[in-house]
Amino acid sequence: MKTVFTCIVCPNGCEIEAEHEGKQVLSVTGARCPKGEAYVKQELSDPRRTIASSVCVTGGVLPLVSVRLTAAVPRDRIFDVMREINRVTLTAPVKIGDVVIRNVLGLDSDVIATKNVDAE
Amino acid sequence: MTHRQVIIVGGGPAGLAAALRLKEKGIRDILILEREKMPGGILRQCIHDGFGLTRFGESLSGPEYAQRFIDMVEKEGIECITDCTVLDITPDKVVTAAGRECGLLQIRADAILLTMGCRERTRGALATPGTRPAGVYTAGVAQNYINLQNIMVGHEAVILGSGDIGLIMARRLTLEGAHVKGVYEVQSYPNGLARNIRQCLDDYNIPLYLKHTVVEIKGRERLTGVTVAECDEHFAPIPGTEQEIPCDTLILSVGLIPENELSLAAGVELDPRTRGAYVDENCQTGVPGIFAAGNVLHVHDLVDFVSLEAEALADRAAEYLTEGSLPACGLKVIAGRDIGHVIPQRISGTRDFTLSLRVSHPLADVSVVVRQNGREVLRRRMRKLLPAEMLQLPMKAVNLSDDADMEVSVE
């Protein structure tokens, strides 16, 4: 079977044509780098995504701190992760890189702060 | 009036990168003027990841990318006045600025770096008929509300235009519990990067309607719905294809415009194609000592390339400050067949430079050809070329001649 993928690893956004039987990749064409083939394999067997959001901060110079995942999680768990993120409220100061949720839902990915929010 | 060697107008990614490179090149007297309360520019609200892949080899969020530069600027002791709006720049390089803390400043500079970025096209630019209810936002304003101010903009959203910020906001709104009913694009192709169509729309089952636009905006106090219609190749709505879509939010992602009012005040001539300054290979505008880089010069897709362009600018601005002038750039770079615009528009033919361009419409299996006086200087075979993706070509001085204009075209 033939499927066309748009690689999301980098802004090149290569259009990759993959010949595959189910999850078994037979050949790929169109990827400008080896990451493309790895992406297609991952996408066929277990599509994963990172997400970014924000978390409320009390006592800070900003009302929110932006957060992101340190590793991609299964695509169908994104909204579960969002629920966990939305549960959190932090107290300023928050430092860039602070772990907000360690190993969120046991998915081997941390939610980390991506901004400094000083105390008011 | 005080005096500074360099004033950088705007502390976003371009301004910060330029400041650091100037310092590295031995320029000590640098002042950054930033109108927001914090430096970092638009990156502060771009909380999604994907920044820095070229620069740092990792996928950072916008605030993280900015913070790396902010930390270095602080470490280098480069002065940055925030909450300070530049009001005027004169052709003889006097900058007038004002702010709550800094008061009124008038500073003469040896060189001025224009790094003001760009702003969004609004509903006014589209002249969409209808009422003027609340609930109509540009994508960047919605992004600011949601990501910086914790204000949710609405529940049922329609997005007009398929620019990258609109696509990013389609995903962001969905993650925050809103229902995005669709993205409508008047062109026959998307305006954002392919990866954003995939990861922001397809992943969340948000439909993209090409050759469609919003023809009416409805609602008294709050938006209650829009009418969309299919369009012909001249972007005219086709009668009979109208469809009502109830919604409380309309997000506009219909293009970015370099913010050049200050440049015009300084006597800088603008290119109607980029809506940024005409510059030479040194990023120098028509006014000697005034330079421009980043989104104020031409709208970029990726911040990594904004940083690189600003650093290239800073190399030459440092040379200008040290030597007193830069080599004359008397040769034109002409946007030929299928080319939307080129940067720079003038070169010397004696030095390496990066040629940036966009095509005017989508093309497949073509070559981008650079010629001087009919002689082929560079040919790059491309499987596909999209207006949404800027192409940058490294031009080597050894291949250039210093006595003929350059023409860039697609064959």
C-alpha cells in the first residue's frame, strides 16, 4: 500500500511517499534526510506529538507561564495530557526549565516551564 | 541630545541577535530600544515548539529561543531600555523615543538598526462586509490573549486565511476546548507550512477549504456567524455558493506587513513587493548607516533565519562603524519570471551574500536560475516551490561579476 506523509520533524515539511504493508515500511521516497524515514515508521506504528500550553501562576508578574513537553506522547493522549496541565497552578517565581509535571501520565515525558515568571 | 554609536529599534529576535554580534565584533556602545515591557518580541507569545532547529539543533518554544538571546544580551551588559517607544527617526540619524520610565529621549546615533518586525493585516484591509461585532480577532491578537493574558477568545471559531499563525491558533484553540469549524483560504493553495497543515489541522480533524472566503460578518454585540462562499480564480465569490456558519469567533490569518512607519520617517525607500526597505547586500537601506533585517525587511517563515540575517547585518554594520562606509552596491538584483521578490535588491558583485526569495505562485519540477548579463551564476533544481516557503541561496563572490545587474527567475 502507498501512503503520502508530510514530515513534521522540521520546517522543510518533506512530502514522503511510503510503500508499506500495514505498519511494515517497505520503501520511502522524498525524504531529504534520514529523519523522514524514521518519522514515517513512527507515524505508521505509533504516531506521537509534542504539545505546548500554559499554566496559571499566582503572585507573578505574568498571569501565565508557558509550558511544553520534553518528549512526544501518543497522539491520542494529547487531550489527557492537556487535562493534567490544566489542573496545575504554580506560585511565582517560576524558572525556565522547571519541571511542572514529572513523567506526565507515565508517558515518559515531562511538562516543563518555558519562560521565567518573576514574583511580583 | 546624547550620542550612541548604535541604536537598535526593537528588542525582538532580530534586534537581540544583531546586538550580540555587534558586541562580538568589538562595538561597545549599543542601545536597544524596546516598546514592550520585556524583550523577546513576538516570540514571547509563540509558545509552541519548533523554534531553533537550525540554530540550536533542538526544538524549542518561542519564549525559550528568545530567552537564550536575552540571557546572552544581559551577560554581555548590552543596554536595553524596555517600555520605550521610538517615535521618530530622522535621515541624519536622530532617534526620538518616549516611555514611562525613560521619559523623552533624543539620541543621535552613528548607525541605526531597524528591527521592528511586522504586524498583521486586519479586517479593515480585507473590507469584509457586515456588522462590527466583538469576536473578530487577528490570529496574533488571539494568541496574545490566550498565551499571555489568560483570556479565552471564544468557543466556536472560524479561521479566515491559512497563514502559519492561523494554523497554530487552530490547534491552540482546539487544545483549550474551543471548536474550530474550519480554515478558509481564498487561494488555491495553503499559505502556511505543510507541516503546520499536518500537525495543526489534520491531527485535529479541522477542515481546510481552499478557494473560499468569508463574505459577510454577522452579529450585533457579539459575532453570531459568518457567511462563506467559494471563490473563482480572481478571488471573486461565486454567487449561489454562500453558506452560513454559526460561530462566536472569527480569527484572521491573512498576512503580515513589515512595520515601516519609522523607516519612512527616516527617508528609507520601501520595495512595494516586500513592503520592507530596499537594501543592499549589507542590509543597508538607501540611507547610509541605517540598516534593516528580520521581519521589518521581509516576512520570514522561521525565526532561525531572522537571527542569521540580523547577524549578517551586524557584521556589515560593524564594518560600517569601523571603516566609516561600505563598498558601493551599484548592481540591481531583479525579480524575474515567477519570482515574487528578492532580498537584497542591490549588490556589489564583489562579496558573498545570501539571496532570499519567494516565488509568486506554487511551482513543481523547476529550476531557480540566477544570471548576470545572460551568464548563469547559479542554478538550483527544485522539486517544489511554494510562496509560503522562503528560499535562500548562498551566492559566492568568486562566481559573480562586478559589472552587470543580476536577474533571478524560474525556468
